[in-house]
Amino acid sequence: MSDPSSYQPPPPPPPQYQAPPPPPPQFQAPVPASSGLTDNAAAALAYVTFIPAIIFLMVPPYNQSSNVRFHAWQSILLTVAVVIVDIVLGIFLGIAAFFLPWFLNRMIWGLLELGWFALWLACVFNAYNGKRFNLPIIGVIAAKQAGV
């Protein structure tokens, strides 16, 4: 017989691998384009300045989207219109400064700039939501330029 003090139990079997349970289903956001921007985000970003608008008209994933092209053209044309109207109104209010009180002159200028800001916000929000917010004259020209 063998000595009981030298008895060693057999080694335990190796542990079996079990995969962790799958995570619970969650809401998944829409997958953006390969560049990281959706068309709606690119259209809204085109209104920040005219430089992204020009870039979006030249870069391949965006220049193929009619929505991005439309908003890029409308942004460029809106910038040109704002500059022209501001120059003309600046000349007019500069001449009118001799006749109008200074606070009335500043109030007219401030209301115009507030109007530009409200129009810009409306364009950005509508572009981000995927809507085409056609400005009266500029929107028609932008649609023709974008081929829409």
C-alpha cells in the first residue's frame, strides 16, 4: 500500500471560457459619412462663413449632395448681400448722421444687425434640420447654381 501522507489529489480541470452576456440594446445614432459630417451638419456649417461654403462646393462627398450645394451657395450669396446692404446703409446712415440724433442712428444700425443675426440663425437651424429655407431672391439664385 502507499503511504497516505504522500497522496495528492488530482489537479482540478481547467476552467471553461464563457463569453460575457451581450450588452442590452441601445439607441444608435445615424452613421455619419466617412468624413465624420452628415449632410445636414455640413449644410449648417456652410453658414458659419463663406470659406466652409466654398470648401463644401469643392470637396467630393459634399459637392455631390444637392442639399449641401444649395446651402453653400445660399450662404455665399447671403454674405455678399449682407456686405452690400451694410455698405449702402453705412453710407446712408453716415449722411443721415447730420440730421438724425445719434441714438436713432445707432438704433437703426443695431436693429439691422439683429435682423441679420436672426436670419442667419434661421438659415443654420433649417439647414441642420434638413429643410431648404429659401430666402426670397437669394434662394432662387442658389437653387439655380446648385442645380436643384
